[in-house]
Amino acid sequence: MDFRLNEEQLMLRDVVRKIALNELAPRAAEIDKIEKFPWENKKILEENGLLGIQISEEYGGAGAGMVSLALTVEEVARVCASTSAILTTQALASDPLLIGGNHEQKKRWLTPMANGQVLGACAITEPNAGSDVTGIRTTATKSGDGYLINGSKIFITNGGVSDIITVVTYTDKEKGHKGISLFVVEKDNPGLTVGKEEKKLGMHASDTRELIFEDCFVPAEARIGAEGDGFRILMKTFNFTRPAVGAQAVGIAQGALDQCTNYVKERHQFGQPLSSFQGLQWMLAEMSLMIEASRTMVYRVCSTIDNEPESKDIPRLASMAKWLASDTAMKVTTDAVQIFGGYGYSREYPLERMMRDAKITQIWEGTNQIQRIIIANSILK
Ligand SMILES: Cc1cc2nc3c(=O)[nH]c(=O)nc-3n(C[C@H](O)[C@H](O)[C@H](O)COP(=O)(O)OP(=O)(O)OC[C@H]3O[C@@H](n4cnc5c(N)ncnc54)[C@H](O)[C@@H]3O)c2cc1C
């Protein structure tokens, strides 16, 4: 499928690019250093209506679709990956409601998420269950007119700063993936404890938490979809959020290339600018090639989601986009550190941060090994 950015999408890209360069870029190094969630940046995203870009207008979003979400994430990640994680996590938390929620639930939780007043998190991973979601142990047991949730989650992005959390549980373990159900838990719900903050390699300004649920009561109205429908909703959610992670990776890689193209013209060795050395020119050409290929893949799947949402190609394309773009981000940022030499390794320059931030895009929303399995299964069936 061919795609072209329309006038509105081009305008959105320019607006977000300006916001990113003028308001987010100046703070990127500092928030990485202090390792604190950037509330000022969250406010900027909120005030500019960027936290609900793909949510339908009926529920207070911009209704601008996946291509627009990808453009927004890419431009933000280009200067500050941690801030782009606020956008991708909001999508990860809100998409289950968009896909499986009823009208009342959407009005109650999606609308404040769309206008950015409410932040969301999505809690899937547990100490013993990451790639294999069916390995989770958290349960939701019927109790009166609701459920009691028990279990613990780890590595939950925005876990300590979110107002609502989409939680993945078993309502019937015997049924395997058909016994998985999703619930919305509000942050002040008794029985929910926010645990320790994870210290990480990268994405320092992104809040990553343990969450503990102890007899955490939720009413039946907090269940998204039918009992047992959670796995299906979650897998459909990943079809939308993996391309967003792809866009995040493209942004990180483009940010590193931007830095390099300036640096090689300014830095001189052997009496010449670095840009005159063919060895480095070829590295830059390869970086540019890989970024363009990744971007094309990401926008292709986003465009398919916007125009043919029921297309059977989406899971495979989403996995391909995420895999290609995240491997590109890792390679490009590593090469960018090399091009900067010792300065690339120094915290005085942003390259080492970009390289650290790139790594997570190969891991979250399903590792790239899991993406290979999805692609192989889809071509072999
Ligand atoms: C900073 C950060 C933020 C995160 N945010 C969230 C969040 O908001 N919500 C959430 O629920 N989770 C979140 N996660 C968790 C993340 O999604 C998982 O770490 C990821 O899915 C991998 O799971 P795991 O760490 O348990 O690795 P494992 O599943 O234990 O995998 C270990 C290794 O084995 C490989 N592997 C596993 N199975 C196979 C297989 N069948 N074939 C080949 N190789 C395989 C994996 O690719 C990996 O290399 C976050 C993690 C981090 C680090």
C-alpha cells in the first residue's frame, strides 16, 4: 500500500517539530541526569492536545489516526525519548479501552485520557511472565458485584505517575489465554500499592514501577470487554502500539543522525573536516538508508491501520516495523557514538543518551525475538 502525508499531517509534523525543538530539547539532558518524570513536558503534550491524538473525537481526542500518532511520537523522540514514552504509554493504556471498552467506560476513562488530564499505564509484565503473557499469576476473583485483584506487576511504565492502570489478570486460569481479562484500576483504589522505581540503562526520565495488588476491589463495570476477552484485546492493542514504538525508534535514530551531520562538518582531523573522509560518509549514508527504510515501514503499517483497520496484514507489518526500526535505532545510535569518537562516549553530548534510550525499543511491547515468531507464524500458516 502506498501512503502520502496529507496537508493536515504535514502541518501536525511541523507544529510538533517546533514544540520538540523549542520546548522539549533544551530539557532532555537535564531530565535524563536527574532521572525524574518530566511533569513540565507532560503539560506541554497535554496543552497541545498531543496525548489523545489517535483517540476519536467523540471521546475528546483529535481523531487524527495512527499516522498522526507516529508523526508526533517520532518528532518528540528525535529530541527526547523519555518524553516520547509518555505518548506511547498513553496509547498502550488507552487502546484496550478504545478496542474493547463500552460507551460508559470510554466516556469515563478515555475522555480524560484523550485531553491529557489523566495519564494511563498498562500492567502486563510480572516477575515470571514477560514474553509469555499466559504465564501471569495475577488473578481477578469474583466478589460481590465486582472482583478482587491479587498479584504483582513489574516494569510498568508510568506506574507511579498514572491516574488509571489497565491491568491484565486471569479470571479463569484453567482456560489459558481464553481466561485472561482486563480491568481498569484507579490509582487511589485501596489494595493497590505502587512499589519501587526501577533504575535503568536508559529512558531515565520515564517512570518504571512495580505495582502490587492485594485484595484490590474493582466493580464489574471496570472490566474491559467480556471475561476471557482480555488476550484478544491485548493482542489487537499491540498491533497499534508496536508501530508507535517503531516511530519512537525512527525518531531516536533520526535525532542521532541530525547530531552527526552537524558534527562531521565542524570537527577537523588531519587538517580536514570529518565529513571529507569517505569512511564516515559511507557510515552516514547507511544510517540514512536504514532510517528511511524504517520510516517507510512504520508509516506503511500506520496507514494500513487508518485505511484498512481489519486488514489481516496488520500484525505482521506491525511486528516488522517495530523490529526493523528498533534494530535501526540501536545500530544508528551506536555508529553515531563512534562518529563522535571520545565525545560520543561523554555525557557532554547527547549521543550516549540516545544509544542508551534506543536499546529499550528492541525489548518493550514484545522483544524482537517475539516479533520474529509472529512474522514466521503469519507466513507459515
Ligand atoms: C523500561 C521498561 C519499561 C517497560 N514498560 C512496561 C509496561 O509499561 N507494561 C508492561 O506490562 N511491561 C513493561 N515492560 C516489560 C517488557 O515488556 C518486558 O521486559 C518484555 O516483554 C520482555 O519480557 P521479559 O523481560 O520478562 O523477558 P523474557 O520474556 O524473560 O525474555 C528473556 C529473553 O528471552 C527471549 N525469549 C523469550 N521467549 C522466547 C522465544 N519463544 N523464542 C526466542 N526467544 C525468546 C526474549 O526475547 C529475551 O531476549 C517494560 C520493560 C522495561 C525494561
